[in-house]
Amino acid sequence: MRSPVYLRNCTRKTSISLWSSYRKNIDSICSIGRSTKKGKEQQGFIGEKGIGFKSVFLVSSQPHIFSNGYRVRFMEEPNQDCGIGYVVPEWVSGKPYLSSICDVYGVNEILPTTTFILPLKPDKVEAVRAQLSELHPEILLFLSKVKRLYVRGCDPEEADDISTISIFSETEHMDLSDERANSRVVQLSVKEKKCDTELCKYYLWREAFPVKPGNQVSIRMDVEKWVITLAFPFGERLKRGTSSVGIFAFLPTAMVTNFPFVIQADFILASSRESILLDNVWNLGILDCVPSAFVNAFQSCVRELQLFPSVDQTFQFLPAQDSAIPVFNNLRESIKTSLRCLQIVPSEMFSGKSCLFLTPKQAVRVLPKFRDLVLQMEREGAISSNLSSLKKVLHSSLDLEKYSAVLDFLDVAAASGHWYTKCIKSCNIVLLSDEVYVELLGFIVDNEKRFAKGIKTIPLIKYINSEGNLELCTIAETTTGIPRTLKVRYAMELELHTWLSKCNMEFGCPGVYFIPNSTQKALLKNQRICRRNWPVRNWLSQARVSSCSAHDYASLLQNHVSGYVYSKSSLFLGESTPEKELLHFISKHSKAVDLPELCPPDVVLQIASHELSNEQAFLLLDWIRLLQNKGSPLPLIFIESIRDGKWMKTYSGYVSPRKAILPDETGKAIIHMMKDVLKDVPF
């Protein structure tokens, strides 16, 4: 006998109801267009054209039906008595015997109520074997009366050659507030030969919509509601064969929507059952309801957080990818438009509060590095979780590269440079640990183009003020001098940096400050990690926060520190120094001398060309006297410029020493009595 295929129906009925249904079904099978299921779509039956059974002749020339003692077959060849094929039943009295069926199912097994035996055509054996091995696992999702399908070879040597599809588990229907809708979770199981069992859960949303008058058709006149079921897989879908089917009309079609969910409804199909009729008003009416069903289902999924291990899983159901079929692209756009105004996007609550939901326009996507920084800053008390900007941050489980297409679909925007600037401005940077502070600088450097000019207005640069307290200044202050000019420095060696910082606090060089020692230590550590390529250092240089050597610092001090500083007794860098001891040390070891002891050059003394204050004049005269007492020669040009310069103050104004008179005490008395007469005489 040819290789047979056995199909069974395990439903049990009484003999009276069985005969009644058997006769009607046999009449239907022996006819065309007289389906017993016509008009019973709302009861969960499929089939209406009355030609479904005839398709078995594609693979078998003599299909058999064994049902509760009745055994008939149909022949592809014309019947000898009436000359008609396909629809004339013939009683089976020979092979296959009932014992053959027992051998297939096992002697101890209860035989099924109805068994279809399809002796395969020789050229169809391998094709049927391949087709049966590719039965779509999701076929069980929408067949209310079938819970298990399995394929097994009859050869005893191939006893393990079994393929099974079954509903592994199923929740009760969860009735929702809307009476038109309910949902449930179904877990499908697939077992392939000797392979491990595969499982996948599906969230099924079932919703009814009233049939619109304009979408009624003659073959559905008795149907008052469209019942749409959407199936959302928890993870990777179960599939066999080529692509994932997107449209079911109880059984799978060959239509691929490119959506991550399945659409099931009572569609009117093409005769091949491979596709729905896209120009049919009935089908178009159903498709018009799909966006509404999807939005309701999606909101239900978002609210039912206990169903999913993480809040992001629901967003895998969004139709982010375009469909190759224009009609389904229209559905996609309708879904997108409806979702934009709904609070469905979860936000990150840094304070550990329950998740809040925002509209897609309200939420912002942030860089992962900044998200980590915010968490660290919050732990250190440097930023408040009540900041309005942070309440709009997209949940971290969604803000990932794999969800980029989904977020683009919802139009969830990435945070702008202004947003980042606002958040950083609100942060109390003084409270940050140096490690987090350096990380923040690194983030700013890596994303400098995002910030544009806004970063210059943020108090960002740490320095130690003249009182030894930590302060912040902006880049504008270190580069443009607005509103003040600051020179912030650091030394490349930590020991030198510490020493220079102490020196600066002692000498108080105006406008010059050093970054904190701990900050410099963190910067040097960061530099070692980044090795030669240290973008933070380059960025600090652009902000004119530059390195400083001991020589550089001495140059900054040269116009600020006087000899008086060295001669006074004081506490220098924590050490007590008696009066003039430091000055003596400098004179001894650096050969430095006091200015009056220097021998003047033979050049014009420019300061003597204009008025001098009393203090300056006496300092000049003391210098000349000191030089004369030492016996130092006075250069001619130098002394002549002093003699001729109009720097000496008299009663009649500033004149040169050559024209001034220096009277004694008697002369002073005489001149005082004659002052009105001698008013133009310089003395």
C-alpha cells in the first residue's frame, strides 16, 4: 500500500448526534458549495466554500474516512457506475483494515472518533513529508477546537521521527473593563524529532468591532461583529519554513507584513488561501479596525507590567519597520499617529520611585554615559531627582541601540545640547567627588559639539581661592575675561602642584589660582588611564587652564612681590621665618642685591624727566647719597639727566635741580617775609 497520512479527530459524541452530523458532513463532502460550517464564523468555525476537502486529491487519489464504524473512500478516477470522480463515496471492505489503524496508534490506545487516511501519490510522498514538517506552530493560536498536532512516521525503525506542536499552557481569559475585549496568554510548544522542546508565550488580545454598513458583503450578511485577535510573542517567534506569517484567517496565509505581531480575523481569502483580498470592502473594514485594536492591546500590555520581565519588552511589539505591502504601511502610520498622544513611554525615576509614563514627545533619549553620571551625581547629593528635566528621561531599558528604530517610530527625540547644559548647570559641582568630576569633564569633552557655546556659561572649572576655599568659574572667565579675568593653573607633577598651590596662597598673586590638589591627582590618574591621548588636557588648554612650572609661576610673581615681602617675618608654607632671614638667604645664594646698591647704567633716567612724589624724590636722593658714600662713580649721562630733569618740587612748581634754591634757616625766614615779591623764585 502507498505511504498513508493519518489525520484524526478525537471528539466524542453520542451515536445519534454522530449519525446526524456524519450524514450532513458526508453530504457536504459529496457536494460542492454546501459547507456545513457556512454562517458559523461567529461560533469559531472556519470554511465556507464547500471545496476544502477536495484539496486532498492534490496528494492522494483515494482518501479514506473511518468514523465510528463507517468506512468510505473517494476515488479520483470516475466511478464505474456513474462515471463521476471525487464526490462519490465507496464502502471500504478490504485494506486498510481497522487493525492497521490500531498498529499506528498502538494496541492499548483508544482509537480516535474520526480518522482520515490519505494514501499518498508516489510523487507526493517527499513533498507531503516536507510540508508536514513545516506546519506553522502558530496555527494552534486561532483554532479553538485543536490543541495538539503531531506527525509520526509509521516505520518502526523511525519511531523517534516525531514532530509535535501543542498548546503547552494557557491562562484563563482576562476580561477587561471594555466588554468588547479580552486577553489571555498562550504558551506554544514545538518538539522536532530528537531536538529540544521550544517554547514561546503569546499575549493574545481579542476585540470585537461592529460591522459597518458600508463594509457588508453578501457572504457575510449574518455577521454583525468583526472579531480581531492580535498575537504578541514574548521573545523570538516560533516558526518553520521561510518567513514569519503576518496574517491569519484562522489558518495561516502566505502574507508577510513585517510586523512583530500576528493579525487574525475572519478575512475573505483568495481561492488559494495564500492571501486576503486587499480590494474587498469587508477586509478593508477589518483592517481599518486593526490600529484601534493594536493601540488598546498595547496600552493593556504597558499596564500589565507583571506579564513582562522588563518594561521594554512591550515595545518590541511596535511596527517600527516598513511593510512591503502598502495597505499595511497605512495601518502602521495610523498606529503611529494614535500612539503619539498617549502616555505610554516609561521614564527613568532616579530616586527609585515607581515608573511614570509620558507621551513620546515629552520623553528624551540621553547618552548612556550621562545616565551613569546622573546616577553617580545623585548618590553624592550633587543633583536633585526632582529636577524637571530628569523627569523626562527615557527608561534605561528602552534607551538602547536595539530600540533605535522603535524610538524613531514614536518620534522620541534625543536630548539636545541645551538640555544637557541645563542639567549640568543645575548640578552642584562643588559636592562632586574628584573622580566623578573628571568623568563629567570627559563627557563634556567627548560631546563638545552638542553643547556649542552654552558650555562656556557653566561654572565648571574648580580652583582654590585666596582664602583656601573651593570655588568654580566659567570658561568665559578664563578665556574672555567676562565678567572677570582668572588664570587657573596646574602643575604636571603632583608634588610640585601642591607646593605651588601653597605658594600662591601665601603670596596671593592677583588673578592666579590653582586647581585643588585632589582634583589634579584625579586628572593625573585619568591621564595615565588614557595614556598619551588625553582629550581632557587638550580641552583644559583650550579653556586656558594651562600647566605651570616653578619658573612660570616666578614670572607671574615678578611684578607683584616686593623686597619687603622677603624681609618681613612671616609664616611661609607652614614654616616660621624671622625678619630679614629670607632676604639674607636670597642675597647669599642667588647673589641678589637691593636696588639702591646697583650701579646705575650710563643712560638717561626716564623717571627724572617728570614730577616725582615726595617719597619717590627722597628715594632718588637717598640712592645718590648711598652711591656717593660707597665711592661709586656716577655715570655722566645718568647724573646729568637727574640734574636737568624737572622732577623736583618747589613752591613755584616742578623744576630741575639746577634751577632750584635750597636756603638755610635764616634764608627761609627772609624768603617767607618776601614771598609776595619772590613768588616766581623756585625754592
